[in-house]
Amino acid sequence: MLSYGLAVTETPLPFATRLWFAWVCFFRIIADGTFAARAWGVREGSPELPPAPAPKAALPERAPEPPVPPADPALQLLSLLQREGRLVDFLEQDIASFSDADVGAAARVVHDGCQKALRAHAKVLPVRTEEEGTKITVLAGFEPAEVKLSGNVQGSAPYTGVLRHRGWRATGLTLPKPVQGYDPTVLAPAEVEL
């Protein structure tokens, strides 16, 4: 009796099953040389199917494409501020030798571009709604992350003082989806004119 991990019966197979099996074996023998050798061994009357060959050493797989690195939202936003308003260029420029008029003109361009990028990608609202310069009262239980007290801070809340800055809270951030090859650490590529 032949065995291949399964019990083989001596009961003849029906014609339709044999025909289907012959068809499957025909194509398998053409496509798989190892299977063909094993089938040849059975044809020669070997009492057992030859053992399956040991698996071949796996060929080194082609290195998969590196995954798109997760975008650091801070770097991505900084990149957008650079692209639209040249913010990094402005901040990295030594402006000591420029006149106030030149700095003011550059600041307008940077302001317009950065404002455009900010409004397109981030939703920001003031922490306090009162006008700056208004006298306000900060009640007990205030969030120190939302309100920074300065000056002569003594005792406990409530505190009364002048609102010097309303603060900002980000309520939304919509950044472009990174594409293959995107490197969040490159805020702006070098430009080479040929």
C-alpha cells in the first residue's frame, strides 16, 4: 500500500475522478520538476512515495519599499510655513545689517505666506475672548496651561489683572497625506538652477 501521510485504499477511483486527477497531475508535472520526479518514482513501482525534498534555502527577498515615515505634524506644519511664507529662511537670516524698512518689507511677505498656510491647515481660536488690555478676573480652578500669571502673584485665586495676550488654542489640524519618499525632516529641498 502506498502512503503519503494519508491512508490509501485499494478501491478503484471512478472514471471522472481519475480523469480530473490526471488533468491536475499533467499540469503539475509540467510546472513542478520535484513533483514530476516523485510521480516518476511511484510509476516505477516504488512502494512508497519518495520523501518530499527539504525546502530550498529561501532566496533573499527583495527589500521591501521603505514605509512612508509617520509625518511629524510639527515638522510638516513648519515645512508648510516655509513653503508658503519662507519662515525658516527669514528666521535663519542674519537681519542685523538690514534696514528696518527692508526687515519690515520681508516681514510682510513672510506674514502673508505664513498666515495663508496657517489658515489653510490649522484651526486656532483664542483661549480668552476678552480684548487685550481689558481688566479680567481669573477664578479659582483655572488651568495653568491656559492662563499664565505674571507680575506680583501672591495668595490664591481669584486674581484680577490686565489681559496682555489672549493666548491661542489649536482646535484642528489638517495636513497633507505624506507620499512615498516623503522625509518629514526636510523642511525645504535645496534648489539648484541649471
